[in-house]
Amino acid sequence: MEKKDKIQCEKEFLEHFKMTRDDLTILWRWFLEYGMTRGQNENLPHQCRANHYFLQEICQYYKVDWKGWNKRLTPELKVLVTNMYPQLMTNNDNFEWL
């Protein structure tokens, strides 16, 4: 398989999932809100390791692993994904950039 550059991976990922750069920005904001944090926010109930890695894989590597993380995601994040980005409720590493 031919190695792709990050821009090409992102473009193909966005086209496949019918998303825009703005959608990736929203997912990154969710990463900052629902992922792991340090300091005084680290114990908030809507933040967890599964949220962190699920969103990081999408935003940074263009890899979707719903089946791997689904059972460990917080209810708050599950609701957001199922309502706003149901197309991400799958497994797909065809666009993964490393």
C-alpha cells in the first residue's frame, strides 16, 4: 500500500465521511472537553481515557474505532456522536496517517 501524506489522508477521510474541516474542529473541541485533562478538571465525570483516544485517533490520525471504544465512552459523548456524526459509528482505518 502506498504511503499517503497527511493532507491526502485528511481529504479522503473528509470526503468518505461527508465531513468538513469545521467538523474536525468540532471533534477537536470535544477532545478538549471530554478527553483526559490535567489539574483541577481531571476528575470531571464526562472526561475519560476512552473519549480521549477515540477522538484523538479521528482528529490526528483519521482512524475511526467505534467498536473498540464504544463501550467505554461516556454517555455524554455517545449522545453527541450518535446525534451529530452517526457516520463515525463504525471502524475504518483506510485513511489512517502515521
